[in-house]
Amino acid sequence: MSGVLLFLVGVLTLAGIYAILAMILNLEAGWAGMWDLGLAGLVAVGGYVFIITTQQTHDDVVIAPGWPIWAGVIAGSVAGGIVALVIGIPSLRVRGEYFLITTLAFAEVIRQLSINLGSVTRGTVGFNQFSRPFDSWVSGSGYRWLLLGLVWLVVLIVNLVMRRLGRSPYGRLLRGFRDNDPVARSLGKHTNKHRIQTFVFAGLMYGAVAPLYVWFIRTVTPSLFTSEVTFVTWTALVIGGIASMRGPVIGALILLIVTEAAALVQGLGEMAVVLASVRFIVLGIVLIVVMRFRPEGLASEREAFASASGRLQQ
Amino acid sequence: MSGPILAVHGVTKLFGGVAAVRGVDMTVQPRSISAVIGPNGAGKTSLFNVVTGFEEPTEGTVRFQGDQVTGLEPWQVAQRGLIRTFQTPTGFPALSVWENLMVGGSRGPDESLWAAFRGGWQAADISTHERARRLLDDLGLWDLRDTLLADLSPGDVKLVDFARQLMAQPVMLLLDEPASGVDPGSIERLGNLIRQVREQGVTVLVIDHNIGFVLGIADQVHVMSLGQVIASGTPDEVVRDPEVIEIYLGRSA
């Protein structure tokens, strides 16, 4: 019984992590219209920079400053922002599909680098021993509850930040030029500056929350940051409602609970391989059903921003 | 400042080998309402695109308030107060009518990511809201304020386009077919509003197919055909110009 409970705690933690990623994706893709297919790469940058700067147990790597955890989180965030700036400046100049291709390619470059820069990243072996925040306070299974609380606290904070951004003149402008760049420019808006700022901010956020993912999985290897991370986040966002306010959290919860439920079928060792592939079938079915009956997603942009003029006078 | 507010000099725009605009010279006096008329394909919109920085001219220069604006980005031209509208009913479809106007009226510093975090944009938003409310009242659109632009009729979108661009407080407003698709009752209101805008000191340059509408509001008319300006003058002078009559009515038998 407690095994099932701990499993559920794990699912909810992972759902929270995907909710955070989906909220960041909602800002850059849903509102600003930048279809990022490389967010796994930005998460990888944050995760690797965090682990490289903070870990103290592996002494076979050339860079190991052994920083405290908070410094590692900041370093991961800054690295995510810098990388986003480097990708953003050339690829946002040409719009649309070029950004999509560039970000997708970038994520693969990061993954290959993490495999091949063995002296820094420990290659495919990766890192599996490192300290997590408040590790000494609670033991074993208690830490799962702590991480669950920490992840959902971050969900709450990111959600409040996104609410503030979405309902500001900044958010209004993003949702405007997303659909009509020439009109925005004809009003004197330097739309590319806003795009780059937004993408760099998304990079900072992905980098900053990457350690949560690392603490949950408890290892850092290249296989953690495959494009599956990107596509699960995208699916969660689309199911929940792209460009909406609550959609990313709703979508991540539903998607993760539904797909991970397959693993609840216990004690069927020979079924493990089948169940692993069932996850993707279920993911596809959920996506198709939502797109058929509610193409704007479970929560919609329309509802999220309804009667905006009335909100001002409050 | 004396002299023209807008001076187009020797502007040619080639697309491949085709000249959309050929050696156009045109000046616009401050606080006037001028019009560019001409058949489809005469180069009117291409001229607008060149003036507002959306297209780079193959040859020639554009001066606005004495400064050369050729080669500037569209947003840079717009920040100098030269604001245009577009021919197709357009704008920000996912935003409400009110939000469209608020984007038009908001200034750079209030729209930054940092301002969104820090707050402090609310005061500016409230005064922008007041301007938006008056303008929507004048256009009879206040009741539609929370309707998304995507749900509006093309004619109403045209009116919102005009209002949104006006919210950016232009020094000079370039209107690309503002009356097309607008219902007859609203056209009159639009015409009054354009005159009112001029009274407030804004220079207006308008393209339209609706000759009655254009001749009714313009002080100065330029007629374009095949990329060239073939006649310029007051509405009365232009309608008597034989070449203009030929283009619009065909040679009489």
C-alpha cells in the first residue's frame, strides 16, 4: 500500500515539474509565439551546470568547484539564459519555422556534447551521487514528500509570476505580435527585442528549475534530456490549453497521471516492456480526444483573458 | 516648422524587373488631409510600404519632418510619429477591441518584461484607458470593447485598426483604404473622425477606392497610375484633369 502511495507521490512530483516547464513554454510559445522545440536542451544546460558546479563526490572530472546548492541553481539559471541569448539572436531574426528547427537542433547538440565531453560531464555514465537540498533533515522516503512540497511550491510561484506577466502590458503586447508582427511594428514596437528578452527569460527559468528534475531523478545522464522532455511538455501544454492561464498545470497533471497510471499495474514483470510503450499510446489518445472535442485545450486563452477592460478599474 | 512634413523624392521600387513605383515625387503639407487615388496596381500601397520602412526603395529618399527616414526599420519610423494602417482588416485577433487599443496606446517602458515584474504601469494604463474609451465612444464601438477582434465583422475591424493606430499618437497618419468594407453609416463617422484628427494637428494621408469619400475629406489629391503620379491638385482640379478622367472612366466615345 505504501508502495502505491510513494508511487503516487512520485507521479505528482513529476507532474509538478512538467507543469513548471509547460508554464514557461506557455510564455514563450503560447503568448510570444516562439515555438521552442529545444527546451530539453535548456533544461539540460541548467541541470549539468548545476551538478558540475555543486557535486563533490566524483573527483574524476576536470571542473568541480564544489559550490553550495544555491550557487549552483543560480549558475544553472544564468547558463540557461546565456545559451538562450546565443541561440536566440541568430534564429529569431528569421522567424517561425527557422526558430523551430534551430532549437530542435540545439537540443541535440547539447545532448551530444554531454555524451562526448566526458572529462566534464562523465559521458553516458553521468553523475549519480550528489547532495540535494535539506538532504540531512529527512531520510529516505520522507525526502519524496519534501520534494513534492518543494516542487508544488515552485509551481505556485511560477504560476503567480505568469499571471502577473500575462495580464501586464508586456503580456498583452506578446499576444498581439504573436499573431500580427507587422501591425505591432507599425505601432513602433521593437518586436524582436521583446522576443529575445522573452526567450532569454525562458532560458533563465528553464535553467533555474532544472535542478528540481535532477533531484527527482537522482542521476544526471544524457538520456535524461532527450526530446521526450520537450514533447511531453508540449503535449501537456496543448491538452491544457495553449496561451491560457491554468492550462499548463491542468494539462501536466492530467497527462502525467494518465500515462503513469499504466505503471500501477504491478507484479507483471513480463508486461513491463508492453506497459512502457502503452504510455505513448495513451498520450496519443489523450491528445487526439482533446483536439477533437476541445481544440483550444481544456482551459482556453479566450477564458483566461475575458473582459480585460473590466479588470483595470478594480 | 515650415515646408512639407513628408517629402518623397524620386522613389522607385522594383520587384524583380517590375516597377511598382516609378520615380515618385510627392510632398505633404503639415496639418493637411491628402489623398492618393488610382486604380488597383497603381503602386499606392507600395509607396506606403516604402514611406513607412516596410520596403526599402530601390532608388530615392523619404524625408519626414526634415529627417531622412529611408533605411530605418518600420518600428523606428513609427516611433518618429509616422503611423500607418493596413489595407486588409487586420490587427491582433486574439485580443479584445479594448486590448487592441491599449497596445496601440502603450509606450515602450511600460511594456517591458521588467515593468511587468515591477508593476508601476497601472497609472499609464488608466490614462491610456481613458483615451481608448473616448475613441471607442466616438466610433460607436464601446459596447464591443470586450469582443475579440477575431469575432468582429471586417468593417468593424477596419474601424478598430484606425482607432488602434490613432492611439499611438501619430504626428502623421497614413490610412490604407480605411473605408473599404465599412458600412455607409460608419463611413460618415470615420470621415468626421479623420477631420477631427486633423483639427488636433495630425497630418493625414489616405488611400482609398471610394472616390466620393476621399474627395469629400481631402485638401490635396495625388493620382497614381502604373507606379507614377500623373496628377496632383485640389479635388476640384483633379476631377477635371483629362488624364484622370480617362483612367477612371475610360475614353468617352
